[in-house]
Amino acid sequence: VLSLRKKMGINVRQPLAKVLIPVLDDNFQVKVDLVKDLILSETNIKAIDFITDTAGLIKKKIKPNFKALGAKVGKDMKLVTEAIGKITQEELAQFEKEGSFAIRDTPYAILLNDVEIIAEDIPGWQVTNMGSLTVALDITITPELKQEGLSRELINRIQNLRKELNFEVTDRITVTLQQDNLVAPAVLKNKAYICAEILADDIILAENINNANQIVIEDVELQILITKK
């Protein structure tokens, strides 16, 4: 999930709605559920959705691993390659689940390391796979998610500023922030959450601020003043 975020240039402080994970076997979901909260926290994702049938949702391509297959099929490489190219999405899903697949009209059965399976991206999603595990990340950023992401960015800037000003961790503060069209709506929507995170009694939006510091959020420069209570 983090590699998909990096690929798309989506900061980890920007929340995303969900990730889809196919269920590989009966124990797989149980194991993931044991660390689900940790995964959601570390990746800043709202939910994990488990799916049992990926054939209609996640499209995959399968290609022969010629180096691995060569010793196994020898002169029948062309025949086996053509058969691999005809494997359906449903058969591929079953192959990934069972770990082996009998090639039609041949004496050969292939294993997962005999092929390369590549997940294709679908609109609004980024898909990756490692071995038989496939992950699809919803990269659609709704206005609500965007505002939450901006709130987290503001929290980060204020926490850094607290350190620069040598405030104690327990010091309560009041924040005066420059009114703007980007961050101000996020502050108004998530004010209680932001205040709780930065130990602020209030966040005041103002047009002009004297003796202010400067912060930058998404290339927008903002004046900000934080004072101890």
C-alpha cells in the first residue's frame, strides 16, 4: 500500500478510503484481521475490504517465465506458451489459490514460479501484486478526504512550529491562522480534531496577523501565530 502511495505521489498524511485484498484461503482473512488496525494506522486507510472473487474486478495478465519453464517443457515450449495465453481470469484466480495448473492437452502442470502474473490498474484504483497476493488501492480523494488530509498537514506544521519555539509538550496554545480558500474550510470542518491533536484551546481565522510565522501547505504560504496560554 505504501509503495502504491509513493508511486502515485500521495502523501501518507492524506487519508484514502479503502484497499481491496482478495482472500487467498480460509486462514488468510483471520491473519490479516489480527493486524488490521496496525495496517490501517500505518497506511492511513479507512477500511480493508476482503473480496473472494477478483475475476470481475481485478484483471490480470499471465506470461510464461521462460527460464523456469525451459527445463520443464523443453521442445513443447511453444505449445505450453500458447496454452498459458488462453488461461481465463477465472482459471487464473483458481491457479493462484491452488498454486498449480494443469495445461490442457499436455502432460504438464505449471506452478506459480513458472509464470509471471501482473495485475492491471483499473480506473480510480492502483493495483499491485507480490506472488499470489494482490492489493487494489482506492486512490479517489473525495472532498471530505481532502479536507482531512489538509487538517493533518496543518497539524504537522503546527507541531513542528511548537518544537521550533521550544514549547513544552504539555503547553496549551491558541492558534491564529491566515484566512484562505484551501486550508480554512478544512479547519472549520475538523476544528475539534485539530485542536485535540495540537493541544489548542482555539483556532482563530484572520485576514492579517502581526508577528506571524510562515508555513507552507501544498505550495500555499500562510501566516500563523501560536501563543501559549
